[in-house]
Amino acid sequence: MAKRKRHDAIQSGRAIVASASDVDIDSFTVMPDGRKMQRTVFGLTEEQVGRIRAGYTCVKCLEDHAAPYPDACSVCKFPMRPQQAEEFAKDFRGNIRYGSEMSDEDELAAAEEQIQRDAYDKATALGLIIPKPSIIVPR
Ligand SMILES: [Zn+2]
């Protein structure tokens, strides 16, 4: 029996855009030549994750398709039908809170303070006596 030819994947024209992305610190992809590639974690809404789970959205490049589980993604050619579910299970990290409730300014100040504190602790540990730095600058 001849293998039934499936339709090519049809893009819905609505590639989803991740609201956040970050480098995955838990895993990496090992290339055939042995290089290790960083992987990306996308921050997605529940609805977006639902569409990936249902096979509409490519788990690799986030291209959205009109029908679920095409043979291959129309954009990156990832074999969605045979591999999407497995890949999703492997990559899904559950609900991770992205970002910070601190403003960038506060975060910068906190980082700056940490650096000063570390430097002070190091100097103290080495027996150098330096005055405790004052880094809070009133505006
Ligand atoms: Zn894709």
C-alpha cells in the first residue's frame, strides 16, 4: 500500500511571540561535532502553551499552524507529528515566574550594593581594613 501523502503544513500566519525568553540553565543541545549549544526557554501564556500541547504551534520555533500536528513545521521543518509531544514533554518547565518585581533601577542598586558588600567582605577576610562603603545615594 502506498504511503498516504499528507498535506504540507499550512501556516496560520500567527506565529506566537514569547513574552519572555531566557537561556535554559538545566540543559543544552550537544551538536554532532561535540559543541554544546545553549537552549532557549520561552516564557509563554497558558493559551500559547495549550496550542503547543495541542500540536498547533511548533515547539521549536513557535510557528502557529492552521491544523494540528503537521508532518513537519512549515518554517523550521521540525517533525511535529512524530516528535512534538515528546519534545514538549522534555522541554516544558512548568510555570516559571519570569522577571522581577523590582524595577530595573532598584535591581541595579541592589546588584551594586551586593558588589560593594562582597568587596568589603573580601577585604575584611584578607585583613585589610577599609571603611564600610556608603552606597545609598539619596536623590
Ligand atoms: Zn518550527
